[in-house]
Amino acid sequence: MLREVWLNIGVEKVDMHEDTTVKALLDNSVTKMFMNKKMTAKYGFKLQKLNKLVMVRNVDRTNNSRETITHQVKVNVYYKSYIERIRIDMCNLQRTDIILDMLWLQVYNPEINWEMKEVKITRYPPIYRRKIVVKKDIEKKKSREENQSNREIR
């Protein structure tokens, strides 16, 4: 029996601080995070061209002849009270907006209740290559920036 776990996560444009909630699939068989190209177009995410094309591999490890990754998107991804700034590769996904990879699962080691399809993140890595920030800190920073811009207007 195939078990899938889907999360409702927030995805925020880094440059505009606009966000949306999407469904993300936890997938322990992929080694990179992916965002659907259609989603990036729909929400107007800023694309960053890669210096080198990345080949997409099928489940059987053969190269996918119809797909190469040419762009990525830098976003803040948040789930519950934590937020993480990451770069996500773009490709055509059939039925999901975002796929969270094995590395994400290894780093956060979430508690997954397969029966209830619930995910709890109770462990956070003390040091990790991705920047992890408490969401409250982001909200404080936005508030400081708004206060600063209000002072400059006066």
C-alpha cells in the first residue's frame, strides 16, 4: 500500500513578501525539492536561471528526455511556526505544487502519524546549511521595516 503525506505549507516571495498556501508532498525518494512550473507562473515568482542545466531522472534512474531544470526560485517556505529560506528547482509536476525532499525529511526528522496523515516538527537542527528562522522574528523584522519607512515618510 502506497502511503502519501501531504502538508499545507506557506510559500512566500522573498522580494515581495507575498505568500500563498499550497499542498506539498513529502517524498523520501527524491533528493531535491521541486516546485511546479505552472505554480511559479500563476503566482508570479521571480525565476533565477541556473548556470548549468540539471537533468531530471525518472524513478528507474534513466534520464527524462523531456525535462531539464533550467530555473529555480528562492522562497520562504513555512510550516506551522517555522520558516525556512530555500531555493527550489522548477519542473513540470503533474498533481502537486511542491515536493519536499529526503534532505528536508532527514534534517527535520518529523513525527509522521501515517494513520491520521499528520506531521509534527518537534526537532529543529541546531546548525544547518539552510537558514531557519522563527516566524515571529520575520514578523518583527517586517514591523521594524514598516516603522522605518513610516519615519522616512514623515
